[in-house]
Amino acid sequence: MIEELAIMLQSVGYFTAFVIVFFAGYLIRWFFAGKKLKEAEQKAKELTEMATREAETRKKEIELSGKDFLLKLRQDFEKETKDRREETMTAEKRVMQKEENLEKRVDLLEKKEKDINARLAAVRQDEDSIKHKGEELTKLIAEEKQRLQVIASMSQEEAKNLLLSRLSEELTHEKAIMIRKAEEEIRETVDKKARNIISTAIQRCASDHTSETTVSVVALPSDEMKGRIIGREGRNIRALETATGVDIIIDDTPEAVTISGFDMVRREIARIALENLIADGRIHPGRIEEVVEKAKKEIENKIKEEGEKAAFDLGIHDMHPELLKLVGKLKYRTSFGQNGLQHTKEVAQLMGFMASQLGLDTKIAIRAGLLHDIGKVVSQEMEEGTHAIVGGTLARKYGEPEDVAKAVESHHEEVEMTTVYGVLVCAADAISAARPGARAETLETYVKRLESLEKISNSFKGVEKSFAMQAGREIRIVVDPEKINDDESIVMARDIRKRIEEEMEYPGQIKVIVVRETRAIEYAK
């Protein structure tokens, strides 16, 4: 039993071992089979990837090959097209060249035809002229024959009269030619002579530079005097300002008082009165009025003395006292910084110099120059009109010669100039006012005036550029010759002059010059 059990156990062991071996073999086979399957799958994957890469590579090679082929086809096509285009352009150029040559030949033929026609016309005209002259000559010969026949039957006196009448006609023609030639020579020399006369007069007239001022300064012995001038509660300074009509300025300026006012006579009266008050030491309203009245009388005497001195310096000895007083008042009047009396004396001197060279009456000329601005110092309530017309009226009123009165009232061309003295006054007045240093302006006003001149000029159509010159007394405008012709340039000068007169204020006069220049440039090589 035990043996059977042992045999059974042994059989079971064998069977178990067989089963174990079988399963172990199966597991080993399954294991190796799975591994081979994985290896096969991996290898298949690698083969697939390799095939894909080879396919892509082949695809790219095919694409590149196709692109190269297309590129080559395109290049061949473009080259062929370019060659054809060049051939076409060359052919077109040849055609155009032939057309140009044909046109030139046609133009040349037309020109030759025109020249031939012109020559034929000239020849026909010459033939007509020769024929006409021949007819005239035949007619003249016939007339001369007839005249000879008439002369043969004339007496000596009749023949003489006939000869003189014919000579008179010829001399009349020659006389007209000589007169025209003389007029041209006079025009050429008159400007030169006038410049010489004016330049000589200017050289002989020496004047000082003046500057405009609206203040006077009075020196004080000490700053304590300022308080006395002001007075209690300012009554002294108010009384002084009321009596003189000026502003008394007392500030931090040491030992000085400023008198401000545009009326030079009032300012001078205030200066004299203040200096006398300071010297006297008694400063109160009553004393101020007394001293101011004395200063007014002193100024009146000084005005009279200045007028008499100016007349004496110019060699005038028989002028009415009222006119001398008006001349003296010009000392206390300025125009753009130029003293009125100094300007008047300059004009009188220039008048005398120019009149002497022209062979005119120098006394009349000097009197007209001295009196030409007296109308400026007369109140408009007393006289009506511009200063030139008022001056002429006053000259007649106080017994001046008519030539003097006419010269004074016409020197600004408000009245027609009927005497040469009026022209001389106008010229001398302009010379005195325009000389360098005669009249002054502030720098800002001066610059603005120049800018305004150029701005007005540049606003016109066709103007290329403009230049304000001669301290603003001349404006030169350069125009485009393609846009502005000669006639339009004349109109432009007049329009610019009109704009300047309407929009600007300026001393003296402004010369407007429009320059139109055409240039033709060629280069010799």
C-alpha cells in the first residue's frame, strides 16, 4: 500500500513535473514568441519609417527635379522674351530714327522752301521798288525838264526865290534833326549837372548829428532838495506841473530831477524855472507861478534871439519880426530827432549854394529855405491847411516876395510849382531830411519798417525776392521774368507804391524799384 502510494506519489510527481515542464516550456515559448513579436514589430516600424523617409526623400528629389525643370523652362522663356523685346526695341528705335530723319528732312525742305519764297518775295519787292523808283526817276526827270524850261523863261530874281524856297525846306528838315540831337544831349547832361550841383551843395553844408529826446535833467545840489521840490503833501510839485504842463519825475536818481514832456518849449520853461527856484531856495506855489512867468518871458526873448541869429547867419536883414519869431520857435520843435531850426538853416544853406550855381537869386532862395517850415509852429486853430500852405500864407501876410511864398507853399507839391525856387526847396528839404544822422528812429521801429517793406513787396504774385535798402528809403523787388512782363512790372511798381502809402508811416519818401532780368547762358566747349 505504501508502495502503491509511493508509486502514485511518484506518478503524481512525474505528472506534476510534466505539467510544470509543459507550462514552463509554454511560458518560455510565449516569452520568446512575444519578444520576437516585439522585435518584429520594432523592425517593421523601423522599416516603415525608413520607407517613409525614403519616400519623402524621393518625393523631395522629384519636386526639386520638377522645380529645376520649371525654373529652366522659365529662364529659357524669359531669355527668349527678353531677346524678342530687345529686337523689338531695336526695330522701334530704327523706325523712330528713320521718322526723325524724315521729319528733319521735311523741316529742312520746308525751311528751304520758306527761304526760297522769302527770297522770291524780296526779289519781287526789289523789282517793284526798282520799277517804282524808275517811275519816280522818270517823273523827276520830266519835272526837272519842265522846271528847266520854266527857269529858262524866268528872271534872275524869280530863279533866286525858287532856289531859296527849296533850300528852306531842306534846312527845316536839318534844323529838326539838330534840335532833336541837342535835346538828347541836354537830357544826357542835365542829370549829371544836377548831381554835381547837389553834391557840391551837400559838401559845403556841414551839419551835426541830432537825436530825439523827450526829457530834460536838472542837477540838484543835494538829495534834500527833492523833498523841498515835492513840498508838503506834494503841493509844490503839483503847482509846478500845473504851471508848466510837464511831468516832474523824482526818483532814486542821485542829485537829479527829470522833466518829461513832448513840448520842448514847455520843457525848457520848466527847466529854467526849476533851476531858478533851486538857486533862489524859496519854493512854494506862489513863488513857483512867479518864476514860471519869468521863465516864459525869457523863452520868448530867446526865441526872438534865435530867429534873429538864424537870419543874421544867413545874411538876411529885412525880415518881419513876426516871421523871425516863428523861425526861432523851430528851435523847440523836432521831427524824427532832427531839430526844426537846424533843419531850416540847412535847407536855406543848400538853397543858397544851388541857386548860386544855377544863376538864380540867392537871397530869394535863402529866404524861401528859411521860411519853408514856419507853418509847423502855428496853431491849427489860428490857420487852416497843411504847414506848407500855412507857411505860404504867412509869408505873403508879412510882406515876403511872391516867389518866396510860392516856393514855401509848393515844396510838398500840394500846390502846383510855378517857380524854380519851389523845386529847389523840395530838393533841399529832401536832402536835409535824408542825410545820414539827420533823423533818428528807434531800432524797433526801424527794423519793423524794413520788414513791412519786404513783406508788402513779397505779397505780390511773381516776386522772387525783395530787399529794403538805403536805410529803408529804397525797396528793390526782383521779379520772375517768365511770369511778369515789362508792362506788368510798371503796374506792379505803382501798386506796391500805393500799398506802402496806404499801410505804412515813414519819414521822407521811399523809392520803389522793380527789376526784371532775362539771362541767356551758353557754354563754349
